[in-house]
Amino acid sequence: MPAFDLPATELERYRPDVQEPPDFDGFWRDTLKEAAQTDVLVSVRPAENGLRLTRTWDVTFRGFAGDPVRAWYSRPAGVGEPLPAVVEYAGYGRGRGLPHERLTWVNAGYAHLLMDNRGQGDQYGNGGSTPDPHASAPGGPGPAARGLLDPRGYHYRRLITDAVRAVAAVRALPGVDATCVAAVGNSQGGGLALAVAGLVPDLAAALVTAPFLCGIRRALDLTDASPYGEISAYLSVHRGAQEAAYRTLAYMEGVSFARRAAAPAHFGVGLRDTVCPPSGAYAAFNRYGELTGVDPRKEIHAYPYNGHEGGDAEQVRRQLDWAGGVLEPGRVSSPRG
């Protein structure tokens, strides 16, 4: 796929206006306050993972509306001291999969919580185990369009709330340094990590690659690839629903969350990404932290000939090196050797 978005020189200074609802902050404050009325942990049970060097627990925590959300919690075997923690969010259509699948952050020496995606898990990977009991609102069959006409009933209100609660859950788990928690994700997971950065004021770091839900209106004009294509397909049938949909999506806009974020941030983007166009990632990066009164440490890595995979393993290595300097500043190389 050839480059189709703005030229790289324009992306580097791209700072679009954001149409925020006047009650954006109140909407999320009330949503999270309601979710926080119950204790976050439901159960923590040892899980067999077939591995000798990693221990895993099957965690259930309370997310949106107190709903049970599943997660895998893993940490290096034989390590007793509290560790910095990484909360990872999976991509669109994926669930948490199997406990031995995602080991990079554990092998780097971190405690690791991988959150399940409610109502997803049936398109890629090895499935999920968290239903979405509120998924009956009008909308398309895919999560991106579920409840699209009302922000209070939209799928991503619930999923973003789950993502914030996952940070509270990992802080309540044994063996975690609760003062040092990072949010990590690619694609949909990147959008969730960015939302968490804007909603959790004491987050230690955010690592975001190819984020979904950034520059949403422009993305809908640029691509028909899923998940944005599911929203376009819904609006192609419900032709009078555009303004209601735009109003809902404005509450989920990643650029708005980025403006409110203060944690150090590491971004990655493929300039030929037709799934999550690069202008969305740059809009979030360029406006990151502007409402906080601080100048957060941030950097972005662009891959001119890559698409939605971004820098792939090279980007992951850059994340590891950067995270080591932010979460464990005493170390001069990759975290925990």
C-alpha cells in the first residue's frame, strides 16, 4: 500500500482542532466514579501456563458497572520484590488468549497484566472469556458500532472504563510496585492505553503504537478498513445517524485523552497504515499533555514503509529500552538485564 495520508513533514507538525463535548470531563468523571464504587478485585487464582520461568494467575476484576473482567497476571518466577507493572491491552477482535502467549514484558522483568476485551475475542488469536452484558443497544454487529448513537451506551465507554479499572486491579495485586504502572497497547490497545493516560493522573508511562480512535473523523474519511469501516458501514445504512454517531465518538477521541495526559509517552506509527491512519497518531502525539501544565517526556518513531504492523519487533525493542529508562531509571540498558 503506498503512502496515502499527509506527507511526513506535515505529520510532524499536524495539530488539528478537536471538537470536544463541553461535558467531556464530567462524562468521564461520573463514569469512573460509578465504576469505582466496588472493590476492584474479585478473584486471583494460580493458572497453569506450562512454563518454568513465569508464574501466572487468572484474575477477575470489576470493570464498568461492576461487571467481571478477566485478565492474566504474570511475573518472573522466583522474584520476590515488588516489580514495576505493565498493563497491556489487546487489539480489536482479540481476547486475552492463552496464558503463555504474551511474555515479552515478563521476560524483561516486569509484572504484567493482560486485560481481556469484553464482548470481543472471536476474530483473532485464541479467544477471550469476558462477555459484555450491555451490548444490546442499537448498532452494528461489530464492537465498533455497538451503541454508536448514544455515548452512555457505546461499547467503548465500557471498554475504556475496564481499561482504567485494570490499572487499579494491578495495583491491588501482590508483588506490584503500585507507584510504577505503565499502560501499553497496539491498535485498539494503543487507543485504550492513550485513554488510560488521559484518565489516570498518576500513570508512570504510556506506550502507544498505531492507536485506534485517534483523529476519528479524518480516519472515517480516509479508510474503509475495519474497525473504522464497521462504523462507515453502519452509517451507510442509517443515513440520518451521522451527527449522533459523531457526538458519541467525540467522547472517545484519543486526541482529547492525549491532551489531558501527563505520563511520559512512547509512540510508534507506520506511515502506510490504512487501518489506523498515521495522522491520528501524530495528532495525539503533537497535542499530548497540552492541558496539563507540564511538558511530559515523549517521543515518536515513524516507519515510512510499514503499515499497521508499525515497526514490529524493532518497535518492541525500542519500547523495552525506553521503558527501562523511565520505569527503572537506574538502569542504562534494557530493563532487568
